[in-house]
Amino acid sequence: MSERDSKQGNWGRPRDDRRGPPLLRLPDRELRVIPERWMPRGEVETQWAGRPLMVWQGIPGEKALVKVEHQGLNQILGRWVGSPEPHPHRVEPVCDKYTTCGGCPLMHLDAHGQADARRQLVRAGLDQAGLSDVRVGEFHKSPGTLREFRHIIKVAVGYADSGRIRVGAWGRRNRHVIPIPDCHVATPGLRKVMAAFAHHVIDMNIHPFDAVTGQGVLRVAVMRASRSTGEVLVTLVAGRHVRELDELAERLASSATNVAGVWLHINDGPGNAIFTRGDSGVVGVTPLVGKPTIDEVQNGISYKVGSGDFFQTNPALAEILSARTIEALRLEPGNAFVDLYCGVGGLALQGARVSGWALGVEEVDGAVARAKEAARFNKIQAEFTTGKVEDVLPEIAKRLAGRSPILSVNPARRGLEPGVVEAIVALKPRRIAYISCNPRAMGRDLALFREAGFEIGEVEMFDMFPNTAHVECLVILEGAPDTGDARRGPQRRLVGASSKT
Ligand SMILES: C[S@@+](CC[C@H](N)C(=O)[O-])C[C@H]1O[C@@H](n2cnc3c(N)ncnc32)[C@H](O)[C@@H]1O
């Protein structure tokens, strides 16, 4: 036994770390380990007989008794069942579906422990990209408690083992549907709509869609609540449009009075993606009942959000993030402000209020339409262009030549597409706010910006997704000293005018 094993009473790795012949079947055994690090999905990892062991409900550095749940060729999956010396930040998860649902993997930690976990994940993302010198700074808390912050929820339709129709969340590490009527993180308004939806789907006997056989109808409902008005927009995602869906929409709108509108998206494809794009690249939605959009207000600016548009799930913290981004960018009147991946125009319009003008780029044409409408409604000078950032950047470069623009860049989880960093650098931006919900993709992109000569500031974290391992990060990149005349700004065009509409 190694010195470490004897000191720790054999907690930790088995002595032989080399990957050996297939392990004896483990599932009925309890392993004694000390997990080492957080993984991006909120499990903790250690090694067992040369294979990664992923532990649900574990905490790095805490001795853990782990029940093996699945033994694969490349990894072992387990669940924490006890500890002789519980970690000081360990708490009892408040939700009785914590283990089966899997939506809140860090609910076994208090707020301090959760913040530590996210800090470690951000640190790991930077270190992995060779950015060990970049500091991880302030952690901006989610306003209020760690509960009822979530304004978007996906409610799946499936079968229970008995064959009865079930409505709820997909299970931890599987696609079983778990009823979650008391979901602690959804807003009370969303819970009301979730309950009505579950009731009507079961009452009307609407079967889940099976992509393999083409049988059944409904896959999931995506529900989005407005923090400002309490209204909820529902998008039903179904394999086909049958008459029952129109009736379901009617029933939902009349029984849950906070439902503003119900839309339908058809997805009959294989795989687990919720939305699919048609040949035109657009996510098609059809109105069933009610209004097409809900209203949101952020930092005094009104927005419209439609079915399929991106809008942050934690609007109270998103408001703090936008204000902090505008402040950190040190925008001034006359600056050329460009918001890439702009969604419904949140940051673009808040920035344009200071600079006097902004240009937003977004690939979802409905979101661009909403952004233009918001610019008109709020009487803010801004243009919005529909298109993929990677395609639109060369055209923007021509318009902004010599003007050292100020940028905000907020890509999807995968980070920037190949070639986008180079195209951004070609704009000669004087300053960039890079916003990301994926520390690994962020590390990769920041390393490219550093290579191109940008100075990387401190990473600030925003607790956008309490109880999960995800965190939103903001970092300011400083370009080379000014060469252009940013105060001139680009040639103004009419509000709402766009190069592609
Ligand atoms: C993380 S969201 C940010 C939206 C917005 N900044 C906000 O905070 O509300 C990313 C946005 O980028 C859009 N998007 C994803 N890939 C894109 C691409 N290649 N070009 C343009 N927009 C894209 C998505 O539709 C989504 O609206």
C-alpha cells in the first residue's frame, strides 16, 4: 500500500493505475475514492483502474463512497452515497428529484461551494488553453435565491415503464421522462403552465413521437416566461401536425391564463435536437393560438421575444451582465459599436444608447425582426443584419475600415467558428467584450486573440445558471493602440435598415 493509501485508509485510486484487462463487473460494489476535479456537466472525476470514474453528487477532495451505476469500456459511472467526513459546503439537495432528473447537478452544494466549483471549471478552461496567467476575478451572484430563476424550460413527453404517457424532464444520463411538478428552479408562472400542459397531454392521450417508427405526435414543449409581464410563450415541438395539437393549444391558453401564445415547430428527424432548420436554414414555427411574442424590459429598454429566439434564462442577472458589459467597454458617444451574435438586440440597443449607434448581427431572422422593432419602439439608432457572423464579417470590415470599432461577441456554447477570430481581428477593433457560457471554448478563442496581439483582461463570472456547472463569463480584450478614428463611426443608415433583410 502506498504512503498515501495508508494515511487515507485506502481512499482514492486503486494501486495499479494502468489500464488492465476488462474489470470484474463492479455495479454492486461501493468504491472508496477521493474525486479530483469538476467536469463540465457537474459530475466529479477520478481514475479507477486506469479508467475515468464519473461521480454524481461528489465533491473534489472529499472522501466518497461511490455506488457504481454503469461500467462501460471507456469509463465507469457512479453516484455518491456517503462520506465519513462530509465537505463543509455539502448540503442536502432541496429537490426530491435531484438524483433522477439530473437538471441541477450542483444542488448538493451551498452557494459558496457552487461558486467555487464554477471558478475551478473556468480556471481549468483557461489553463487548458495555455492561459494560466489570466486571472479569474469577480463572481456576480444571481439576484435572489438559487431557486425560481429559470425563465425557460423544456418539458418532454414520454412513457413511464407501465406504458402510460408521462410529462416532465429527461432523466439524468438517460431519456426517461421524470415528472417535475415542483421544479425548484422554474418560475411559479412556468410551473403553472407545466402543470396545465401535463394535465391536458395525459387527458387527451397525446402520445410521444418516436422518430424511429414515425408513430406518435409530441416530443417536447419549450416554455419561455417574461420576467417583466409574467406572460408565457409555448412552442410545441411535434413530429407531425395533428388536429389534437390545435385543441391542446386552445386548452392550454384557456386553463393557464398567463399563456400569451402557443406555437408549433415540426421536427420529425432522428436525434435529440429540439429544433431543426429547414432548407432555408430557418427554424420554422406556425402560430396555433394567441400572440407571436412576449415583452421583456432590460435596463429600461423594451424587447419582444418570439418562439425560437434566444433570450437568457435568468433575465435579472442578464440585466446586470449587460450593464457591466457596457460599462467595461467604456463606450462613448460616436463609437462604432458592433454586437455579434446579438439575438433580439439586447446588448446592441443598450450600447447604442451610449454610443448613438450600433450594428447587430444574428442568424435567426425572426430575432433580427424583433431587434429592429425594438430599435424603432425605443427610438434608438441601430441596424441589424441577418446572417452568419462568419459570412457577414467581410462586408462589415469594408464599412468600418479605419474606424477601430468596439465589439461585443456572445457566441453559442461551441464558441467562435473557424476563421471568425481572424475576421474580427481584420476589423482592427480597439476593444472587445467576449461573453461565453463555455469555459473550454472561451479558453480556445481567447488564446487565438492573444496570438493576434490582444491583451486579455480578468474573467468575470455571472451566475446565470444556479445549481448547474454552467457559468456565464465576461472578459475584455484590448486591441493595439488606436490607429483609426473611432469617433467618426460608420456611415449612418436609417433605423432598422439592413444589408440583408
Ligand atoms: C448565446 S446567444 C446570445 C444572444 C444575445 N447576445 C443575448 O445575450 O441575448 C447566441 C446567439 O447567436 C446566434 N448565432 C449562433 N450561431 C450564429 C452564427 N454563426 N452567426 C450569427 N448568429 C449566430 C444564436 O441564434 C443566438 O441568438
